[in-house]
Amino acid sequence: MSSPAAVPSATDPLGYAFAVGGAILFSSKSILIKLAYAQGAPTETLLALRMLVALPVYVVIFFVLLRRQPELRAKLTPTLVLPAMATGILGYYVSSYLDFAALNYITAQYGRLVLFTYPFFVVLFGALFFREKFDWRIVPGMLVAYGGIVLIFGWSFLDQPDGLLHGTLLVLTAAVTFAFYQLFAKGRMRQMGTGLFTCIGMSTAAVCAIAQSMVIGGPDAFVHLPHMVWVYGLGLGVFATVLPSFLMNAAIARIGPRANSSTAAFGPIVTIAFAVVFLSEPFTVFHAVGTALVILGSVMFSHAERQERNRQV
């Protein structure tokens, strides 16, 4: 008889540390993407380059896991592997591609703030489709955060409207798909373990991204890339993909997707600082107020979320 799945802890310092570390590392992604775009890298090629760097790491870890834990081989059945592959495609291919594409039209800091709304979708979709309880106390935080995004959108629309709506819709859709990924991933990781799920999901997403680039641009798309694009691709693959994916999935396994998503406030702060320093993006009083509202809304959301989790324990 198999042992019951562990229930995520409401107070797990290590789980929250994993979540914060993953959020900070993920925040470097949009900066590296923007720097690579400035070198002329196409969206599909850059996404494939990121995955080309990351794929060998996941393949090696996959076989190491199977060697060190032979019992995991029993979990490599179609009923477990196929859902893990589909979940990985949703979170690390579909969501990533939408996020990459959006950065052709919007700034790194604005894109990060919009993507930052995915925790709200996690709670909403969890209640609508996964029979999780919806706590109405999170609504004020959601309204405050979206008010900040609307403020920055309004200023950006008056200043540089070209492509703004298109980019916003792309990154908002990325937030929706990433929220579904987190909710689906929780069950997959309980069934097969964090490491095995991460390797299968990410490897599948990597194959999809590389195949897409090959169909659109062919092998020549990689041959003629400037060397700095390869440097940025290496950074995307290791520091903005491999490390944070394991940290985030470990956090989901320990504290659950809703608590993990509530710690993401660190990401936008780091992204904004990087964007101003490395990309020379503007940071006006509208950005300051809008960012403050988004982060305040997240803090309110996190507080209500923790209270609800503590009541359920």
C-alpha cells in the first residue's frame, strides 16, 4: 500500500525560501530577453536557444534520478508521463512563448508586473475548476494590484501606445496559462516527485520550442547569431530556467501553488531595478505609484491567503 501524499505545510521556511529564490531568478529573464532582442535575435530562435541550453541539464538529471532512485522507474507509465508532458508544455512552452513574444511590444518592467497577476488567477481558477475554496478577502488586494497595472497602462498608452495593447494581451494570456500550469503541476508532483516531473515537463517543452524554431528558421537561424546572443541564451537557460524551475517546483511541493504564488512580489522589484539599470527603461512617478499599488495588492493578497491556509490546517 502506498503512503499518502504529503500535505503542504502552511509554515515552511525552506519552502518559502525556495519560492523567493525562484521568483528572483525568474526576474532576470525579461532583462536577458530584451538584451538579446537588441542584438537582433528572433523570438522563436531565442526561446529555442534558451531550451537548447537547458535541455541537456534536464536529461542528465533525469538519468541521475533514475540511477539513484530506481523506484522512480515504476512511475514512468503513460498515465503519469503523458500528463506531466502536457503540463510542462503548458507552463514552459506555451506560457514562455507568449511572454517572450510580448516583450517585443512592451517594457520589461511592465511585462513583469502584468505577469505578476498570475497568483490571482491561481486562486480564481483553483476555485472554479479544482474545487478549492475561494476566500473573498483576497478581492481587495486583487483590485489594488490591477489598479496599479491600469495606471501604468494608461501612462504608457499616452506616451508610447504602439503595440501596447497587443503586448499586454500576450503577457496576460501568459499569466493565465502559467496559473493553470501551477495548479496542474501540484498533482503531477505529488504523483511522481518534484525532480522527475520537472525533468519530464521541461524536456518536453524544450523539444517543442526547438522544433518550432527549426520549422520557422531552420538550423541557419542559430549559425548566424551574434556571440552575445549565445551569452544571453546561456544565462536564460541556466539562471532563468533550470535553477528557478527546480526552486519553484520544490516550493509548490512543500507549500502548495497558492502559497508559492503569493511570494512572487520579489520578482517585479528586482526586474524593475534591472530594467532601469541595464535597459535604461523610464521609471516615472506613474511607474512608482503603479508598482507600489501592485506590490501592495500582492501583500494584501498574501496576508489573506496565509490566513485562509492557517485556518485550514
